[in-house]
Amino acid sequence: MTNSLSHRSGAQARAPWLTLQRRDAIEGWLFVSPTLLGFLIFFLGPLIAIFIYAMSDWNFLSGEATFVGLANFEDALLANPDFWLVLRNSAVFALGLVPLNVALALFLAVALSRPFRGVIVFRTIFFAPVITSAIAWAIVWKFLLQGEGGPINQMLAMIGITGPNWLREPNWAMAAVIVTRVIKMVGLNMILYIAALQAIPRDYDEAAGLEGASRWQIFRLITWPLLGPTTLVIVILTTIGSFKVFDHIYQMTGGGPENGTLVLAFYIYQQGFQFFDIGYASALAIIMFVIVTILTLIQVSLRRKDDA
Amino acid sequence: MTRASWNRLAWIMALTLLALPFVFPFLWMVSAGFKSVTEIFGAPNLIPRVWRYENFAEVFTYQPFARQYFNSLYIAGVVTILTLLISSLAGYALARIRFVGAGLIMLLLVTALMMPDEVTIIPNFFFIRWLGLVDTHWPLILLPVFGAQGVVATFLMRQYFLSLPKELEEAAKMDGLSRFGIWWKIAIPMSRPALAAVAIITFLNSWNLFLEPLIFLSSLEKFTLPLALSNFNDSYGLPLWNLQLAATTLAVIPVLIIYLIAQRQIVESFALSGVKG
């Protein structure tokens, strides 16, 4: 402070260099500099680097890197059948997970948005898996879903059903990963929906109730349209989340069986850190970057419209 | 009973049925943690016939589990404090100071907002290796603080500062408090709810972090909990189920207890970050 005062007193002759505007700029940049520096080093730099890596044939073990242009993308898009399998798996995972998650979250939120005895108990239960480590969750479910002697199959056997070897058959494994992931994450969307439901004025329902509308009509004609913006945001966030799934797959199936649960995030890890194919893994990372950027842009522009 | 109370009973029954797959894994985890290897695959029973407490002792001899537990705790603590500091500084500037480039900075940060770590993990690995920090805890601290998680925290703080009334800060400015002083003495004490939300989410994220430990750590005594949990295998790579589930119980139950105590606060934090982030 004293510094700026002395500046001001000495500024009789010429305009002071340290104007309020300049000071704001210096302080602003100073305050954001730790975040900005970290962002440049650990995000923007690496982001540029994957574009360079992706144009090289670089095996980490041999250490030799040669420039190959777009060959890694050609490899991914045309030659490598695994890539299409991975994209198909990621799409199946997202298309299975998102509707199931959103529908269940909405159902739970509608059931739990108004107070009744025990409502907190139910909310607490449905949210508990969200704070649990994905690895811990996957360990327990892998145990429960074992083919022979697994608790779930033993219980099914008691009512006369022979359960499949859940995690050893590609289609069952995919279904198992989707369902256990939904159970883990649905609580998050549930609380977002509850918040949105509680923001809807009660008079709407009451007025409609007086007009003789049934509860289903009230939901379909009043509540559901009012939840539209929330649903859009939830759908996009959940879709992005489905592309991020890694720990769960790593621990439950390891991408198997027969690559049946090999999804994009796991495939990047596998190519980069198990097969050391840095160029190809970087090309995959760029594809993931593009997918998530498009989804983020949609989400941001939706929120803009929402604010306006 | 009236129709309304039948109705309510039906709802409660439906919810209880739905709650089973949410509760059952936790119960079975604890139960199996106390069973012997033979009983674990015997007829399914929730209460162990023989309580095998030794599982919990063997967890600590099979791996340096106490050390790994401590690693997770202190790393999550450091990450949380650093994130609080850095994100509230940047968030404050982006909310309150008008300066050239602020818009550009926001635009840049948005690109990182939702990006999975897998996108940048390969170059980050080579950078960390070049710094000689492989098999240390540094990447587990640096990458989350400056990655997507830190950006989410920054936006959350910015949003909260924007919602605060300006008058108090302006009065402090009149009194000659520096910008740094206003941030530390006025803005920070007023933002407890946002700071708590950032702290809770950041701590849990670090506590549950898996990709970075998996890629960077190789010595057992440096492992964090999730990596340690996935490592309870015999020499054929098959899981040692009773030890693994005992260890998982030890890792999960304290978090659940804290969650039960601070349930409202924790749920609200996630709601805040989900809506604003």
C-alpha cells in the first residue's frame, strides 16, 4: 500500500505507471498463476505432446521413434479390428449405462424428494456406493459374481436357477459391468434430480391436483417437462462419465473375456503401459479427447442457454 | 388401512427391494472378511460359522498395509490443502478482479474440466520420469492438484465468490487492506460452505485415485490403498479372497462411518459440484 502511495505522490510530473488497471492486471495474473502454470505443464503441454507422439512410431521398449505421419490413425481406423471392437464396446457400455442410470435416478428422486419417515435412510443407502472406491466396489462384486461358488449363483441355485459364469462370458460380463457401475453411480444423479425437484414450486402440483389430474399426469405433463434442462445436463455428464470408466473394468474383468469389456480408457492404458506402443496409444488418446471435448461443448452451450 | 397408507407401504417395499443391491455388497464384504477360505465358498451365509479374526492380522503381514493406509491418508491431506489454496486464489481472481486475459484463462480451463486423465497420462508419465519422480508420491499429488479436479475446484470457488456480497470487501479496501489481505481475511472466511465442498470432494478423489498409483508406483511400501487392495493375489495371480475382502473392509468402513456422521454435508458437496462443475 505504501508503495502505491509513494507512486501517487511522485506522479505529479508524469502519469503514474502503476494505474489501478495495471495493478488489477498484475494481481489477477498473480492470483491465477499457480493454477495456470500447473495447467500449462500438466495439461496443455501433454495435450500438445500427444499430437506429436501420435504421429510417430515409438515403442517405449526399443526406444526408437520415427515420424510416420497419420499412420497410427490409419492403423486405428482401417487396419486394427480391435479398435472397432473397442469403440463398439464403449458405445454399448454408454448406451446401456446412461438410460438405466438416468431412469433409475429419476425414479429414486421422485420417490425420495418429499419427506417421509425413513427418507434419509434410503437416500443415505442409495448414495453410499458413490463415495466408495471403485476398486473396492469392483473387488466385492467380482467376488459375488463368481461362476462356481459365488454367493449370487449359490442363491440363484437355491431357487432352482443355474447362474451363468458372469464374468467369463463376454455378453454377461458387459451386462455385469454396466449394472454394477449403475448401482455405484446412480446416487449422484439421484441427488441432482432431488435438488431439481425441490426447486419446482409445489403450487404447480397442487393446482393440477385440484383440477383433478392424476399423479402420473402431473408427473408427465408438469414435472417431466420442468426437469428437461436437468435431464440434458445429467445425460451428458453421465455419458462423459461412461467414457472415463477405468478402475471398475481393470479390477472386475481386465477388459476380458475375449476383449468383451475392452473400452476406450482401458485400451489406452493397455496399449501405452502394457504393450508400450506410445504412438498408437497417443492416437487413441486424441480420439478420446475429441469425444469428450464435443460432449463438454454441448454441455457448456446448454448451460449458457439455461442461464440466459 | 386406507388406500393412501397401502400406497405408502407399497412404495416402501419397492424401495427396500431396490436398496438390496446397494447394501448387500457391503454386508457381504464384511462377512467374507471374517471367513476362512473354505467357508467363503461354502453355502452362502451372512453370519460366519467360524469367525476368523486372523484375516485382519494377515492383511498387515502380507503387505505393509499400515504404511499403505498412511500413504493414502497423507497424500489425500496434502492434495486437499494444496487444492484449497490454489483453487480459491484463482477462483477469487476470476470472480472479483477485472483483468486482461481472464476470459481466455476461463476458456482454457474449461477444456480440462471433464477430460479423463487417460488423455494426458502418457506425456505426463514421460515428464515425471524425466524429473526422476517415478515411484514417488509426487505425481499422485501434482497431477490431481493441477488436473481436471483442480479446475473443477477453481470453477466451484469462482461461482461461490460471485454469489457473495461485495460490500464487505469494498469496505476493507477503503481501510487499506491489500488484495491478498482481502482474499485471506474477508473472502476466505465467508466461503466455508464452498471450501468444505471442495475439501470433501478432493479428499475422496485422492483417496480413491487409481490410475496414477498404478502407473507410477512399483514399491509395495509406497502403494496407496486402492492399489494395495487390488494386489492381494497368490503367486498364480488369483485373488486371496478372504484377505482381500478383509483389507477392503478396513479401507471402506472408516469412510462409510464418516459418511454416516457427515451425510448431509457430503451429499450437498456432491450436489454443488455436480450442478456447478
